[in-house]
Amino acid sequence: MQLNESLEQFREQGLEITGISYDSVATVRHFSERVGIQFPLLADPDASNIRAFGVVNTTVSTERRNYGIPFPGIYIIDENGILREKYFERNYRERFTARSILARDFGIYVGPKTELETGGQQIPISIYTSDPVAQPGNRISLVVEFNLPPKMHLYAPGVEGYTPLSFSIEPDSRIRIHDPEYPEPEILYLPAIKERVPVYRGNLRVILEVTLTADYTEEWVAKGVLTISSRLSPDDPGPYFILSGGTQLEIQGTLAYQACDDKVCFLPEQLPLKFQIEIEAQDEERVPK
């Protein structure tokens, strides 16, 4: 569904989408027609192609009905057949969203940006999420963008004696926090103090990814975000968790940095961050027998 909604953005980057599932042709056709999938969705019921790619989910026992299911993932392949990127998760309930890939690889986002107040430094800083609407199990990107004025720089991680750029998220049982990804800095020589320091200049983005917890937690259920449905059969991988629609998740964090220009080295800044995510209900409709 998320790939379908982001199809045009991928095509604008010269990419086409093809999906593959271990389900039968009839199951794939029913799902594709029901939700209006607009790209080729291939059936691989004996998982021969899934095995050929080496992505069979090895956490699923060969005795279970759903053996042959792949690890959830996405390959990005260029026009010469060369693999450029791959995004895979071990837990079958978890996966990168299409929009998180668009945000991190192509700088494309949907939804509003929030401009941060930065005191007297007048540095344009904005934050946004790759997915304003998401589901448990989704891995999404939280993004901070700087547009530094000419002759201004920020200190990068690894600097000594100054406050480096850092982006952190407060712990929350409903999310799993991944390490932030900082761009490669440049080395700047400061003749006044005869030092070489790692810095950022111009436009830069810092991305921190979080995975919305896919497994059962008492907090999700207690707050009415999740209800639990039973297994369909003894060998079914359930239980399944059904979301209540319209639930908001607020993710809080902190942005710290120190900026200097050609005349002044400003005091370190520490700014509070808030990201709003709407948790949407999952598609629980089953294929008819």
C-alpha cells in the first residue's frame, strides 16, 4: 500500500516498482484488485525466486504454514542491473516505509515542515517526518535540515573543545531508536587558533530512524491503541494486533549544536524537538477461501 501511494515519486527518480510475494496467484490478484495496486505484483508460491535471492525468512520453521515467506525488504536496482541499495528487516512485522527511503535517499518528503526558533543566530532549521501517518512495525525517518548562511559553520561529531552537532530522541517503549546518520564533514582550518576542525557548511540533513514497536506491549493496549485478535489456527504466526484509528504518537528529542561565522563563535544551542505521528489502522481484511 505504501509503495503504491509513493509510486509517482519513485518514477520521478527514474525508478519502477515490482513486488513479489510467496502467496498464490489468486491471493495476489485478489489483494491487488481490492486495493488498486498500480505496479506489477508477482506471485512466487513455491518461494523459488525468494530462495534464489537468498531472502527466505529463516526465523520461520519449515513445519509452519507460512514457511517460504521472505524477510521484508526492498532492493533498489539501477538501469544496468546493479544493486544500489537494500533495506531489510529481520522481524516480518517490521519494514522500512517507502517514504522513509524517499526521504533518506532522495530528499523527498510529504507533509509539513516545522521551522525551529534559533535565537539571534538566524539559522534556518526545519524538521519533518518521512511518514506523518504510519503503522506499528513501520521504520520511519525523522529529519533535521539546516540551511546555513554564507561564512557560517557547525561543528561536526568528533570535534574537541566545541559542541558538536547531535540529534537524539527520548526513550519510549512504543518505539525503537536507531543511531542518527550524520553527513560526512569537511575539515576547516582556523588560522586564528591554528586548528583543523570537522565542520558542516551550507545545506545539510541529519536523519534518525525509529521503528514503531510491532510486538505486544502493555502500554499500547492500555492506551487503547491496540486490541488483540486470536490466532487463525494453531500454526498461525499471530496473535494479530488491530489498531484504533486516529491515535497520535508524539516523539520528543533534542538538537544540540554550536555555530560560528568568520567573526563570532556563538554559544552552544540546545533545542527541544517534537515529531507528531498519526497511527493508522492496519488492513486486516482476509482473502476469501
